[in-house]
Amino acid sequence: MQHSSHTIFSEPDSIPSYGTSLNGPSPNHRALVIGMNYESSQHELKGCVDDAKEFKTLLQEVYLYHDHDIDLMTDEKENKHTHLWPSRPNILNAIDKLLSAASPGDILVFYCTLLRSPFSLVDHAS
């Protein structure tokens, strides 16, 4: 197995936590986390919303993100008529918000869990 010269994932100790910086002012930390189970549909999934919530907890407990720095969008009933419902327009608005508020050096995270199958949803025969 050949290893890449670029690190994709870093150990938590090697990433500056909230309020720390390698050089200069502390960067802002922002995250957009999305989980969709497609409940009550023919494509219903189990665990995607839970995965998203666990990832938010990881950001808070390991990387010390503040709750107000993380937007968690899920297709749970309580979010149905809010900006936290993961519809296409809401997701695009949330991404725009995440990017437009960013400054050089900020740390942005986008995490989206919509699929829990190792199989492609694309029909290659058609």
C-alpha cells in the first residue's frame, strides 16, 4: 500500500483547538453538519441523523467548537418548517452563510451524512 505525502486526517492533538493559534490571531471555527434519514419514505435510512449529532458532539468535545458555531440540519419533524430542514434551498443558503462569513485562516467544516450503503445509487445500466 502506498501512502500519500499529503495528510487528509490529522490527529486531534495536531489541530489547533478553539481559542488557540499557531501564529497570530485565533481563527474562527464554523461547521455545517447535515443528517438525513428520509423517514417515512421508501428510501428510509437508519442512523444518519444520529451520525450527524455524534459528529457535532465530536466537534464540541474534541475540537472545542461552540454550539453557536455549528449549524446542525436534520430531517427530524421539529425542523420541518425551519431553516434547519435540509431542503435544497436551505442547504445552499447554509453553505453560502458558512462561506460568506469566512476569513482567511478560518477553519470550516462541512459534514453531510445522507447515505449508509456501500452500493452506488446510480444505475450504470441506463
